[in-house]
Amino acid sequence: MKNALYELIETVLLPGDGIAVGTNRTGSLTLSGFEKTEDGNGFTLRYVGERKHDFDEFTVRAEIGEDFALLSLRAVLHYWNGELCDFLPRGAVTLPVKDTENQGMTASFREKPWWMYPSFPKNFSGLRDRTQSLFMKKGKNHYHFLPLTGDDFRCEFMPGSLSVSTDTAGVRVLTGPFLAVASADSPYAAVEKSYAGARAAGAIRVPLKKERSVPELFDSFGYCTWNSFYTGVTSEKIYEKLEEFKAKGVPVKWMIIDDGWMQTKDSRLCSFEADPVKFPEGLKETVRRINSYGVKVGVWHAFLGYWEGVCPGSPLFEAQKENLDHTPSDRWVPSLDEERGFKFWDAWHSYLASCGVEFLKVDNQSSTSGALAGMMPTAVACRHAHNAFERSVMKNFGGRLINCMGMEMENVLARPFTAVTRNSDDFFPNNERGFPIHLIQNVYSALWEDQMYCCDFDMWWTTHPSAVESGVLRAISGSPVYVSDETGKTDPARIRPICGADGRLNRLDGAALPTAECVYSDCMAEGRPLTVFNRKGDAFAVAAFNVTGKTSSGSFALKDIPGTEDCEYYACEYFSRSVLRCGRESVIPVTVEKDETKVYSFFPIRRKNGKEFTAPGDPTRYVSIGTGETPVGDEYYHVIKK
């Protein structure tokens, strides 16, 4: 029996005609004339039109179940008597998507090569270029559309279409799944089903988040040198900052030595060793001195070695030449042959590990498609590159890595082991009212990226107009938490509500996500607060942020937060210290002033032997859920007293 999902795919995604194909032989042609074959598991469209002689095969298959569907493509160009006939690198196949009546859409599109940003289109025709995740509410159903990477292509939404690209010439065969679609009674359930279904079908080849392990290191408070020193970092500046942390009692347990520590020329890597001018004592001694403060050390590098790869003619180049590839873009990069690529990374990483380095941050992953264009299909290149790289990370650092600048789906769906990834563009401390943009990008990106990774919301400054808002966001984020204050400017009072005196965080179970009221809402344009939630066990928290620059009011419904029980809850708002008693059907009104935030912790009220009790945690924390079984003090007792 055809259900709503079947009808959506049949009438909106695969209506059967107007598929465009780009080849070097024919240019762009539109295919009309498909034979449709239905069976108990979906349907197949097979091209039988007048241009069928251009193809050995052109079929689109839709496998459709009760709440999950997988769309696949097999397109094989005909071999013309020795004449090269291949697909165009961009827009090899374009499938038109029809607009449909709906009650809301939220999409994530590639604003920059490395980052995704949210948009709120009215329909498919209003999508932004290179959209890589899409939610839609239609009737009572919520749908999540997940473009995939096939055997030799990547897929993404464009305005009014789905586009399949290889990013390289010479590809005659396109095969594999290109889109997963799931339906559910909430957007959170829909996205979970789309990823789980694609993983079970083999369309996602790497583990989901629940199959990965977040390194314990990131359960503690950290520091990064980037916004402190940018590329001007030196060992002496680091020691000075560590002395400040020590004097102020800031419990930093790990730090990243970010960009600027290496020997480079013209944005190319010249050596595995640290710059001897900036780090005259050498990397090993620098790490030893940092360790003496009780701080573990990670270092930054780029996915190509440095921003433009390895410097030809350098001693490093001569030593590693057999493990490098020369790209059509005139870069020397770690080889896409996985064994040779692994040898390059292992040589560097084993040296870093011998110096006491315990983890890495790697940047620029989504530049892979541009840097390697013309060598092989992007999806294939990313799989080879990540496999080689992550084998070395697992061997030398036990998987302790922050992936960064890699939100394109061909990177997201290619990492075989590591568990943490940046979820947003950089924190830019000098951008006026930059926090709302940073907040919005993070929580809407987390709607889909949380299915694959622990989402890193990036570093922040404790002495900044947005310091409190930034702190609350990190406390509820579920991500690693680390600051990057300039020397002399760390404010311990902004850190105490986030971590314990021992530096331990209270990292929540998932990523901070928009509440149901905000999933399909452009809160900034609509003048309402952006409310986000996260969980810890049977308790949950909700934070309300002002993204409009003026007083804004809204509300959130407890029943729409996943996992809410049919019981009464005790709640406390951190800043006002106000408390309330509410139930699953409660709708909580909230008003936030400009640059203000509110954060509520909700605890289920339990009953035993005729008495009521709850565990409100540590009230000195922005988010007190999961911080321990603290007694209910006098200021709260009246809330649950009979």
C-alpha cells in the first residue's frame, strides 16, 4: 500500500521526466521517456527515450518502506568506438524536484567551502545552492532529506533540483545511493531514522556517532592559542598564559597549539618540526614545560599538511616525496594511495607523539575537493584521504582529534574512526553581535551533524560582550569547552558556572538543538527567542537566547522535547533563581532582553514512601542537570513539599 512517503517520492522527488544529464559528448541533454516498474519494495525508473543509445543503462531506483526510503542511481554512458564519453564534473545528473505544500522547511547549505549555514525556504525552489540537509513538515509528518555520497559521486540539493557531481573528468559510470528520506512524528526522530536507515543499508559506510567513542580528554576544560596569538604564537607567550591560568585558579587540563607553530613557506609545509625562532627550546621541551602545569598538549595542522600542501624543494619534500601526490592544482599533498598517505602521516604523527603531543586538531578538510579536483571523484578522494589520515591518528593518538573545516558531506561521511568535529564557522571576537550568528549556525547544524559526531561549538572569550551567552551555550552544548582569551584577559568568574574546580565538565548527552517551536523558524527574522535543549539522563535543560537585538518573547512546550516523561518536573532558572513545578503538557513562556539569556534545568519529581524528591544538582552551574545528587536546599524545598 502506498503511504505518504511513497507519494512524496513518486510525485515530488521522482516524477519521472525532465532529468538532465551533462556529458562531454552531448553537453547538456534532458531525458524524457522513462519506463516505470513498481514492486512491493518501491519502484524503478528506466530510461527508454529516444536518446537511449547514449547510455548502456540509466535507471533510478526508489526503495521505500514504512518510514524510510533510499534513492539510488546507475548511469552508464555508451562507449563510442574509442571516443571518450564521460560525465561533466559538475551537474553530471540533475533531477528536478517539484514544489509541494508544506508547513515549514529548514535547510543547511554550504555558505563557505568548509561550513554549513541554515536557511528557511518556503519550498524546494527556494533552496540555496549546495544544500546538504533538509527538514520539511508536511501535514502531520516531519521529513528529513539526506543527500549521500555514492560510489563515485556526491549529491546535494540545488534550487528546485537534486544534483549529482563527480568533480573530475573521465567518469563514465555513476552508481550508488544519492538520497535518504525518512518520515516521523518529529524532526528529531526523522533525522535519526534517515541516518540509521542509510547506515543499515550500507549507504553510509562509516560509523554513526553512537558507534564512536569521544576521547575522555574532552570531558575536561581546555584552551586554544588561536584567538590569543593567531599565527604569532610562541613558546614564551604560551608559558605566560599558563602562568595566568595558574594565578587565577583556572583549571585548564588541555591546550591546542594552533596555527603558527610550524616551519612554512608560501603557505606550504617545510618541516615536521617546530619553528626554531618561535620555539627555540624545541617542541619536546615546550610540551614538557606545558605538562608541568598539569596541561596536556595537542597541536594543529592542516589536512593537506599546510594550507597549500608541502613545499617543493624543502628537506621535508625530499624526505617524503614518495609519499606525496602532485595535484592538477599544482599542490604536493599526502598521497591518495592509502598506504603511501598513511606513511606520510605516520612519519609526522609518530614524531609528534615522541615529543609528548597527545592529540590533534586538523583544519581545512573541505578544501580537499578543490585541491584534488581532477585526480579522482571527490567522494572517492575523501574516503582515501580520511582512511590514511585516521589510521595514523588512531595509531599515534588513540583517536584523540578535533576535525575542523570539514562540514561538506563528502567529508562528514568519510571519517572511519574519530568522534569530534567542528560544527560551525570560527568564533570571531571582533564581529559586532557575532554571537547570534555563531549560535544559530551551531544549533541548526547540530540538528543533522549530531547523528555522526560529537559537535564542537568552537572556542570563546570570557572577557567579551557575549561572554555570558557564550558560556551558557557551551554549558548546554554537549561539546568540548575551551577558551582562547588574550593574555591577561581570562575571567575565572565566567568559567566557574561551566566546570568544576578540578576542570571536569558536565558534558550533556547530545548536542544542543532548537526546540520544536524553533526548528522551522527563522527566529532572528521573526523576532522571537531562540530556545535550545539538551539532556542528561532523565533530566533536561532549555536555554533561551535573544537573537533579535531587542526584547523578544516566546515559549517552549515540554512535550515536544524528546524523552520528556509523563510526570511532574521541578525546574530552576539560573539567573533569576526562580523555580517552578510543571508537567509534560506545560508550555513555558519566556521573555529575554537584548544580550540576555535564560537557562532552565528540569528534573523529574519522584515519589517514594509517600514522599517526593528530586536531585537538582549543583545550583552554581549554568546547567545543573547531571552534576550530582545534591540535597534539595531550603530555597527549593517548598516547591516539592506536601
